[in-house]
Amino acid sequence: MKVIKANSLAGNFGRLVAVDCTSFGVREEEVFGFPGANEAGKMIAMTMLTMVPSLTSGSVMVWGHDIAREKRQGQRTYKCCYGG
């Protein structure tokens, strides 16, 4: 079962396209991360899972909760760890 489902995520900041049409799923008990180069949009994509205003288009479901409509329910069900 996928506990996080991201579908066609996009994040624009003015004319800058930070994330362009990214889709992924995370299964229960799976550790998930975004490897990649600096300035590649990893942090923006993770922020989209927790902060709806950064989501320009697309959808995120967390344990069956649409975070655009049920933000608090979705946020209570998982943790994000940001590293530098």
C-alpha cells in the first residue's frame, strides 16, 4: 500500500520552475529520499508534501488524506528529516 502518493507536482516561484511534473509513491515502512545535485529542487519537492502553498499544481495524498483539503491530518501521519 502506498502511504504517500504525489501526482504531477509542480512548484513555480515567479518565472522559476523549481519542480516540474514530478510523481512518486512511498510504501508503508519504506525510507524515501531525493538524491541529486544542489539546486535540483529536492527541498522544494519535500516542502510540497507538508506546505500546500508551495504546490503550484498536482496533488498529494498521505494515508488517504488530500493535503490540500486535510493538511493537518496528512501532516500528523509522517515525519520529514531535512539534512544539509
